Amino acid sequence: MKLETIIQAALNDMERGKVEPHCGEPAHSNDIDYCEGYAEPGYDDPVRCVLFANWNGYPSRLIGILERAGYAVEWSDEWSTCGDCYKAIRTQQDSYGWRKYFVIYDDCEIICANCVKHDLDAYEKHLLNRSTHADTFDVDWESQGFTKFNNDRYESGFHPGQNDNPKVIVKQIPANHDFLFTIPSVGQFDISFDCWIRPIEDNEND
């Protein structure tokens, strides 16, 4: 059965009073977006496509119907799509250890890690010498000429001693060095991070 037919049947049933929306006001139009598959790790592509919507305005049974028909169903306030490959990327965490698998360029365009890794120069420029940005994609920065500045992993969190601050760390970096930060792991109450440095003159000789 076509997607339009399934959705329209649900809208018609609500209009006739046969079923109620899951929560709140009923949807009055087919306000559903879609993409072909997932960029987010840990998800298998559906037989048909990935659907995004505020499902509260539709009958509760609709999600099951769509999934049985071969669609994946996600909430539009938790997911977006990559601006390059147009695949689904999660924007809200679903576990304590979740790390974002996307970067926002120019404060507006979401690009998934898979596409970012095709242009590491642009990604490096986005991270370089910024204490408020960090890589969460496990890029091999050593292969890009960087060396790890710290011996022990930095920690920031609620437990005693977890008070490492990137802005303070930056002040300790040797002169004439670029730097960037990485976040290799995230916990329920803390994060671990590393600092990587590279002599500026190496950049000029590339």
C-alpha cells in the first residue's frame, strides 16, 4: 500500500471520529518528511524509507502500520537530515553515551560524519584553535600531523576532580602551535576529552 494511501486513511478515520490522535490536537494534513536511509550509526536502512513527523497528531496504531509496510518511523524533533547525503541523523541523544554524529557548519547546515570525513580539511578548519568545539567522530588526528598534548585523559563532570577546562588548557599549549580538542567518550555525569597540537610551521610547509 502506498504511503499516501496509509496516511490519508488515518486522517479520514480521525475526521470521522473513528480513532483519536495519540496525544493533543489531530493532524489535518500529511505533514510528514522522509529520506532514503540512515547516516546515524547503529541503524539499518528500512525496506522503503525513513519518515519524520510529530506523531502525536496521528492515531497510535499508525506507527505500527507504517513499520509493517516497510517504513522506519522517527520523531521530527529528534532527527534531521544531512545537507550532503540527505540521510537521517539523530540530533537528540537517546543514551548516556551518545555522541553527536554530525557537525553544523556556518551555524545552519548539518553535515553527517560520513560526509565530513570526505573533506577533513574543512572539518579541521572548523575545529582548529577553538576551545568550544571538539571532534566526536574519532578522526585519526595523528595521521593529520597532530600529537596528543595530554598524557592522561581530561575529564569534566560532577565527580570530585573532574574539573578540567579547555580554556585553561589552551593557555598551557606551547607557542606557535595549533590545537584542537576531541571527545572520545561520554558518560551519564561526565565527559572525557583530549587535546591535540601541531606546530604552525608544519601547516605552512604543507
